[in-house]
Amino acid sequence: MPAPRTGIRLAGSASSRLTIKPSPPQGPRPQLQLSTKVRPSGPRPLSEVELDEDELLIDGFDAVLRDEKVRITAVLERTCVYVDRSGDRRLARKEELWVEADKLPIRRRGLS
């Protein structure tokens, strides 16, 4: 059995000190499987791509925002984080991002 991990103490003034405690050990993460659901091809707003309850849209895909290709790095409920030309991270609403629904990295949660 591995030794328990200790908390990490970050330096700073007394009022800004922060201790990060390790989370309790958890079981294995659920497996993700590629979705087999057929989605229509052709560009559409990301907000119109329907996901089943057991499906997840995995970040790390390209989209078009105002005629510019951007890389999506995080998918949130109504918005996505993308990287602009200068390398800055920005937010865009899903209805502003155009994607090819049949090419998105959609995964299904596996049964554990």
C-alpha cells in the first residue's frame, strides 16, 4: 500500500497562504469510448450539435469563429475556450462556433 501523500504548503504572506490537500483515493475513472452515433455532415453551429446523455464532447478540436479557424481547448456548458492568433485564450459562445458535427471528438462514458 502506498504511503499517504502529504499536503503542499505554498509560500506567501500569512493571509495568502494556501494548503493543497490531496484528494482521497478514488476508484478507476470511467472508460471513454468513441461514439458510434451518426451525425449529419456539413457546417453548423456547435450549439446545434445534439449529444446524448452519456456522451461528452472532448476538447482539442478546430472550429470556425467569424471566418477564422480557432482551436477549442475547453468545452463548457454554453461557451468554449479557444486560442486566438496571438496565443491568448478567449471565450466564445457555442452558437458563434461553426463545426463539422460528424468530425467532432465525441466520446461515450463506458459502463464501469
